[in-house]
Amino acid sequence: MTWIGVELVRGRSHEAVAGWRGFLLREGLPFVEVDAPTGRSRVVVALENVSNTDFGTDSVVILDGVSPPIAGLGCGFVSHVETDGERVRVGGIAELYPARPFWPAIFLQTFVDEGSPSAGRLYSACVEQAGRFYLPLALGELLVARGSGFHPYPLPGTDTAAEVERVEILLAAVDHNGICRILSKVLRLAFTKANVPYVRKWYYPTVSSSIFLGRLDIDVVDASILMTTASRFSAYGRRATFFANASGEEETEDSEGKRVPSLRCETEGFALACLSDAGHEIANHGYWHTVFSERGRCIEDIGRAQTVLGSLCGSPPKGYGGPGGVWYPSVAEAVVEHGLSYSSELGCGYDGLPFWTAHRGDCNAALQIPVSPYLQCLLAGQPTIDQFRNGWSQFVRRCLARNEPISFIFHPGDFVDGDEPAIDILLEYPDVRRLPDMTFHQFAQWWSRRDSIRIEAAVVNSKIQIRADQSIPIEVNNDLMMMEGELITIPATGL
């Protein structure tokens, strides 16, 4: 019998362990944490530089934060990542503005001296030698790093790559999703080299390739525009999550010159209640349109909005999204303090799948649901109808190719020039219409439930046996299937 899973050998770095634990949960792979290799698994992740003799001869080992024993490997600043055959290659900071869009970025140091890019050398993010995969950058530790930086997000304003426009928006200093894509690629290579099937829990509650995850931020409500926007979602049978700011003001104190009502006006309150009654989610976008870095003020602000929005909609919001996409550690503290199921901020992570952020030393405490800024950047470029449609099509194809949620953010009333509103282009796109939709709270509930579902898999007599304690979609070597019972057995083709 061959156990299917990953043996995670803990090192001295708490951050590296937390990063890999979170990544393996994200991937949905069976894994065990050990202090020393046991030989149970053919695929091992080691988080400190232990000698090769510590591993079994049949093991394929991923050494995180370990440089390979070869000369000529340079480590410098990183700007983009691409996969090529069996290796994952990384480009230096000189390629800060690559012509091809959608290369994920890992910013270890983005700008110096008035925005001038730092110099760096090309090097490999992963080097394979004799059954060992070396990751010199210590990617597990980077997965728990947080911060802010300016990332040039590509805008397909024209069909010519040389004329692509870019808008700088405040995003995480470390591209969490880009790192996860590298690690996923390396893990799949390791499983293939170890001749072990890749068996994992799927990302979504059905065997769909993605989900539709729409976010609309309500800063200052125009009730008429809000209801019109909601009606377009209803016409296509779609639900969305509306992140409502409770005051509609940028001010941060009542004494700063404006008398701010404790509730929104009657018309706006009625509009929010109608959205909730129609099955849309009303989420917390803060009381003031500000994110506070100080823990106490952040908890107070989010709590105040909980009270206001709860009184309008009949129940308090289940999640929070920071105004301007700003994230501080205080946000994770406030999310846990108020018992919210998630938060969503571009400043913590953008694009891709949910992950957990830290709270008082616990690196897996507050669920973060990324949302892509692509649509908002596209609208900021004031595209024509055709440019908008082409840009949206490009974005959808990218999400589907990566099996990532088709997540987006905009404000009610954001339209492109012409007679056709942008929202109809979003909703009528054929590949989008075939996908299930979820509100952010529903996705958070599913993700937490998914983490709790236990699966075990093994190869026994040339067959793959998979056990799960709940029904769940699973992936076996790129094939999706729904696991309805406690045990399924399928042929181990090619092993």
C-alpha cells in the first residue's frame, strides 16, 4: 500500500510551518506534520536544511528555503514568474513592467528612490536535482508575510501588447496567489516524479471549474442606481455581495465638521433591505470610509457598522471588506473579535483562492477572500464597449484556466460609454452564465467546511482508494468527480 499525501517536516520557523500548512489546506491535499521524516509518504516537504540521508531512497523531497548545491545561482529581487516545462523560472526586477499581462508578481522590494526599480539577476524559483526540489526563496515564510506596495496592474485597453495601459493600485507587498501557484506546480511535479496520484479536495462545492463571485461596494448610495444594478443581477438569476459603508462619509470623527446620522436615510435603508430580501448579501464596509490601523479603533468602527447595518437588514453582516482595499493586522483582530466569517481586502491578497491570516500569533485565524481588481482597473481606463468586452473575456478565460473564482469588484453606477451597461456584459458572457454563483459568506462557509472534511487516499493493488467523512468533490490527476459515499475505488491508471 502507498499512502497518498504529503509529509511536512517541521523546521524551526513558525512562519514557514504556518505558510505550508495554510497552502496544503488550500490545495486540499492529505498531509501530516512530523518533526523528522517517517517514510510514510513518498512526497516530503522539509523546512530546514537536513541532509539527504534523512530521507528514504524512494522519497521525492521539496526543500524550502534551501539553495541547491550548484554554482551560479543568483538570488535577487523578483518581478514576475512563469512556468516553462519542468522548471519554474523567475525574472529580475529589470522586467518590472513585462509586456505580457497576468504574470504573477512577488514583490520582495518594489521601489527605491522615487520609484526607481531595484537591480537584480535572473534566477530559478525551483531547481530540481536528483529527486530534490530546492526553493531558495523560502516561499512558505513569504506566504504569511503581509504588507503594502504599489503593483502595476495590466489593463488591456487595446489589442496591441505594446499599448497596454497600467494603473498602479495599492496591493499586498507579497503576491500570495502567485506563490501558491508556484508551490502547486512544484508539488504536482513531485507527485509525478514519485509516481503517486495527485488526489485532493476540490476548491468548490460542485464539480464546476470556477464560481461567480461578485462584489459591489456601496460608498454613498444612490438608491435608484443601486436598485437598477440589483435588478440586472436578478434578471440573470445572479446573487452578489454588496459591501455597504454605514455613514457614507470619509470623516473619521463626528466633531470634524459633519453631523453624521446614526442610520442611513430612509430611502437608502429601504434599498439595502430590499437587496437582502432578494437573496443578496449585505456585508460590512466600515462605519467611516476609513480603515484604522489601531486595534481598538478598528474594532469600534466595524462594530458600529455591524449595529447600523444589522438594524436595517434584520441581521448583522457576516463579513467585512476594507474601504479602499486597505488591510492592517487590526482588521484580522476585528474580524475575529466580531465573529465575522471572512474579510476581503486587496491590500492583503488579490486574485485566487481564500487563505487564513494571523491573529495574536495564530496564523490561521481570520479567513481572507481575495477579490480581483481587474474589472475596476478596466473601467478606470474608460474603454469602449468592444474593449470592455474583450478585456472581460480575457479575464474570464484566465480565471477558468487556473480554476480560480471569477471574482470582481466595482461600484453601482459604473458603466462603460454607450448604451449597453457594463453589468450586462459581465452577466451575459456564456462561460460565466454556466457557472454557479455564491455570495462571499456562502463561499466562506464552504471554505471553512472544506477545511474540516477529512480525506484519506492510498494505492492498494493498483487501485486508488479514497475515503472521506463527508460528501465532497475531489480531483484525481486532473479529473473531477463527486464523492457521495464514504469510500470510492478507481483504477490507478499508469502507475
